[in-house]
Amino acid sequence: MDNETSTHLPAFHVMAKPTGARCNLRCAYCFFLKKKQLYPGGSFKMSDAVMESYIRQTIAAHRVPQVTIAWQGGEPTLMGLDFFRRAVALEEKYTPAGYTIENTLQTNGVLIDEEWCRFLKENRFLVGLSLDGPKPMHDVYRHDRKGRSVYDRVVRATRLMQEHGVDFNILCTVNAVNSKRPLDVYRFFRDELQAPYLQFIPIVERKNETGFQEGRRVTDRSVRPEQYGRFMTAIFDEWVRRDVGQMFVQFFDGALAAWVRGKSTLCVLRPECGEGVAMEHNGDVYSCDHFVEPSHLLGNIMETPMADLVGSTQQRSFGNGKSETLPRYCRDCDYLFACYGECPKNRITETPDGEPGLNYLCPGLKSFFRHADRPMRIMAELLRRGRYADEVMKILAEEDAAKSIAKAGRNDPCMCGSGRKYKKCCGTVS
């Protein structure tokens, strides 16, 4: 690839899959297991040569001093600890003075033990742990190859990481089952697990056998659009009234950035994408983790430099297409600035006037943004004034109290506890 067809980005994100689609679980909604068909007879085990090239090229291509080396799957812990020890040693070898490396690891947690935790803590890994809520909800779709529960092992991984001081967040899918119990899910993470960092990822699973992004029908496991909106709204209402600054929900933080700066920090809510690619176990690079399929193959890092692949004309076209393909219905939406049509993989429905390309989740997203608009505006204004977003809780509490008093003014019992009617007690007699 010549330089005329590529633009070197100052920073980008690579989601490396050292085990490809190989996993020790068989989660019912997993879209990645089917990617094995792309590599018939493949080892699904990253070689040290590919691993070294990934680390060296990613660090060398960055023009900012903070570089993320991301490990995903499948299940990356299947590579074993020695693989990651070698990776960390290579990072030290190739990191220039003044640069810092952050490793991230997304895992189902089944193999996490004391030794893993010591390594993760010592090397400052940020871990994403997949858990779909309390046991009855988690076990519906997440299980091992024989259909058995892995819930206890995942919770044990959570406790071990907490004991060892490992930084981690919870990745919880929002699916057809747990979406009906939003506060049970949220309070489980907050109160029982005491895990303050949460990602909620909606399951929109297409009905096909290929594993590629084709077809318009979704499975019964997928969250329904309106239910997704209700799920996020219910959690937001609890969070914004009592947990701002204590619980950190990625979607809320990413959306708030749009109210503050006009553009989200979250990939799926930004006007363009393309700065995050996926790399398979053999070094093949694809446009996105959700588009690991032949039409979105950019090349292989053993043949073409990573920087050229990420900055290629093909990848720029992929990223720009997110805004360029938005239907008019989205362009005219009051919440375009906060959404930008969400992830292109979910644009499988039609607008009310029949234009294709509407996001499947649109009804839920729009209802959430409409509901959250005022608290978001309050927090954005607080931040612009150099104050703290958590002051929104006091503002909303005062407003809620005023509303209650106003309601009591309709001749309900006074809130002071006197037993008298409000208008004849603390209120004004009309």
C-alpha cells in the first residue's frame, strides 16, 4: 500500500484477538464463534512473531504518548500467562522514553485465579469482565460448552480482582431477559458486587448462519428497542439521583460528553468511526470488531504496516460512511448530536417514510435521550462552570421535593407529619 492511499492517524485502537474465535464458553448470543469459518484449519493461536509485530507497530505508529494494547477474543486467557508475560516484556523493549502503555483484557473470567490477578495488578492491566447480572439472568445465555453455569466462577474472579486491587469494569449485555429487570441488574452490580464501572452493550443479533452483518430479522435473544430505552432510562434515573461520581456507566459518560462538547467520546455515538480496528490471530486486520468479514479485510500486518492499514482509503471510507449513509429522519432528529445513528451494524430497519438505514434501537435511543436531556443539560452546564457533575443530584432532589410539596398543596396531608392538610398547615390557605 503506497503512502498516497493512506493517512497516518496520531492514535487509533486495535482490538487484538490472540485466540481468534476460540473460547471455553458457548454463550448463546455470541456472534464471534462463527468467525472460525474464515480460517478453516486455523490454529486460532497467535504466534510470537505476530504478537511482536502487533506490539511494535502499534507503539511505533502512535504520535501520542499514551498507547493501548488491547487483548480480546474469543477468550484471550486461553493463551496462558506466559504469552502475556512475553508480550509485556516486548512492550518494555519497544516503548520509547516518555510513552506509557496500558494493556486491556476482555475476559469471561473463568480462568482468572490468584496467579492471574498478581500478574494483572503488577502490570497494571485494565480488565473487562463479562457478567449479565444476578445468577438467574446471567445463566440464561452464558454457559460453558456443556450448557453448565459458570456464574460462580465469574463472581469468584470479581472477588479475586477486588482483593488484589486489579482495575476492572463489568461488561453486561442487555438482552431479551435481563432488559426487563433494569434496577435488579444495576443494584446487583452496585450493592452486591460493589463494582462501580459498568458497560451495558445491547444484544442485536441477526438471524443468519453466516455470522456476518446481513439480514434484517433479529433473534429472540435480542433486546427489543423500546425495552432497551426503558432499561437505560430506569438505570439513569437511579444513577442521576444518587450515584453520580460513585458509579460510572460508560454509556452515560459517553452521552454526557455530547452535551458538553457536541460530540461523544463513545465510538457508537460519534459522527464517524474507523479509528478502532480488529486484528485476528494471524495478523489480519478488519475495519471493526463487528465487521470481521471478507469485505472489510484491510490486510495483514506481516505484509503491510499497521499504520497504513488503519489510515487506508478503504478504512477512511468505512469510517466516513457512518454519517454519509444516515437517513434524513436521523439528520433531522433533535438528538443527532448525541447519537449519529449509533452503530452501523444495527442500521437494519426503515424510517417512518420508508428510507432504509434506520438503527434498530432508534425508538429506545430516542426515548432515552429525550428523557435524559434536562439532567444532561444541568450536568453539562455544571462542568462548563468548572463545577462537579454530581451537584446534579442536589438540584434534582430539591426539584423533586418541590414537586412533592406542590402535590401536597392539592389538599393532601402535610409533609411535616402534623396530620393536618397541607394548605392549613405549612402551606398557604387558599
